[in-house]
Amino acid sequence: MPSSPRLRRLCHHLLRNLRHFRSPRSLCRFRRIVAGLALAALAAPFLHADKTAPREETLKAIVADQNALFARAEAQGDALDPDNLQSQLQQLCRRYDALIAVHKDFAPAHVAYGMLLSRAGMRREGVAHLFKANELDGRIPLVKNQLGNYHAEEGRPVEALVFFTAASDLAPDEPLYRYQTGSLLCEAAEDFLATGRWTRARLDETMQEAFEQAMNLAPGDWRYAYRYGLSFYDLATPEWEAALQFWRDFEKKLSPGIEQQTCRLHQARVLVELRRPDEARAALGSVTASELVRQRVEVEKKLAAARARAANPGIEVISGTVGPPEPPPPAEPPPPAAEAGAAEAEEAAGAAAEGAGAKEGAAAAAEAESPAKGTPAANDR
């Protein structure tokens, strides 16, 4: 049977990613695609009908085969047969199309297929299915978050906030959705202020509160805490004393070496702002990691400029960069804005474990979709 133009485009996008995953960077990118496809298993917990009904069982089987297909493709590496993969992808898409043709109002099928198409690079087609799923069932936080990402990427942050807020309301214990809200308010601050419905003070308070909530909801994940620490630099009226206390407390929770030294670099940066140069220099003295040399030099420039201004108030000194110390480039680029958090993925895994292979998919999704892993220095702004 000849494939449709949509199936050919899907295979083209997926194969383009698969052909170039010999390098570690490309392999990491491919793993994110696989993890994203595994998110389709998250549709299972949102079934409101009898799970033994034919359509639920059909969807479980498709998702299980989809996850298995991409697990095999990753395992094959250079031995991957693109033609065979394309044939199996076409079969998957036909099965989705057949299921939706019979059950047009089956929201989980639209979620699963939408996630597959979106991750494969067919964003417009994928989003159409997600909008349909949201129309059919407005209680799926994963879909709300995905549509929030879509609006943000399309340059509509005000609309995106509506969806991120809805996701947080539906899953109040999921830190990722709070993180999404904080990131959006930070990156699109001017857009929100332009509406006239936000003051800078309210925006900063809401943004930092979202990051703090994410941190408190995931106390064991330092990445949320680190982003909360960075939020002090985003405030129009910085609270430097609070920032200093945070970086000192946070240092105690991290491993010796580059992680703790990154915190001391931040402490030095904040101490410069507080006009406490001696303490800033003392903090810098303990930053010896070679990966942080450039960032240390930047803070030293700021310190020198502060001393020059104090000695000669009338002169203008230009030095360093504004904001937190710039980190070295990470070994791997951080993943894009996350689609589903670890807590939701784990819950979905438990609900869908019987037939969809969701435990493996949810674990991979949680790893790929949370804020980027690595050392704090590798995830700074």
C-alpha cells in the first residue's frame, strides 16, 4: 500500500534524526525523541471509560509497539535499517489513523498521536490533535502544558500562561508546571507588562514565587533550586541579601568541587552588588576550578570596577557582563521546555503498566523532560 504524504513526511523527519546519531550529541538528541514518544503512554491514565473496551486495548497495543520500535532503533545504532524503520512507522501511523477514524472523540488517541507527530517534527499536525484532545477532555494537564509550549513558541506568551496555569491547577503537586510558569514570566516580561494588566512588582513576585514553588515541590532536585537562585538576578529591584543567603544555604547541599565553587562565584557576584568587596574577594579566592576561570575573571572585573567607583565616584567604569556569572558551554545542550514532569510520569506509569509499557516510557520521559541535568555551572544562563 503506498504511503500518504503525511506518512512520508513523518518518516523523513524521524529518519533525519536517526541517520546522524553516531556522535554523543546526536545520540542525546535522539534519546530525547524516543523519550518524548514514550510520553504517549501517559494517555492511559486519562481514560474515563472501561479500560477493557476495544478502543482502550487498541491504543495500549499501538503505544506498546511504538515504544518497542524506538527502543530497538536506538539499540541497533549504526546497524539500523532505515527502510525497515520506515515501514514500521507507516504501520503505526495507519493504526492511529484507523483508530481515530472509528473513535473520533477518543481523547487519549489524539494525545498519543499528537505527541508522536510533534516529536517527529510534524508540529502543525501534532498540535491539531492536541487541541482536539483538549476540546474533548479539558482535564489533561499534559495537554495543557503542551499547548502552553506551543503558544509560547508561537510568540503568544499571554495565551501560553493560561495553559500553564491550567496545567498547574490540574496537577498542583507537579513542579515542572510551576517551573514553566516562572520561565515564561521571566522570558516574556515585556509582553506581559505591555498588556497593562501587570505591574513590574507583581510580575517579579509571581515569577519568583513560581520558581520557589517548583523548588519546594521537588526538594531532592537541585535543578529547580538552582533556577530559583538565578531568579534573583531577574528582579527589577533585586533582593541581594536574600540572594546571598540562598547561595550560602544552597552551597551546603551540593558536592565539593565545581558545584560548591559555582555557588561561591554567585556569592561573590552578590557581594559585589552589596558593596562588600573584601568578602567578595574572599569568596573568589576559593574558586579554583579550571571550568570557572572565565566566570571568575568576569566577577573580578566587576569587583575592580566597584573599587574604582568607590575611590573615584565621578568616573564611569565599564566592566564585566550584567547578571550571573556566565557558565562554560555544557557538554550537551539542555532539552527544550519540558512537556511532562517526573511526578506525572510516575503516576501515569502505574496506571498504564498493564498493557502500554508505560513504566519504561515514563522513566525516560521524566529524565528527558525535567530541567537539564548536569552540574550547576553547566546549566546557568
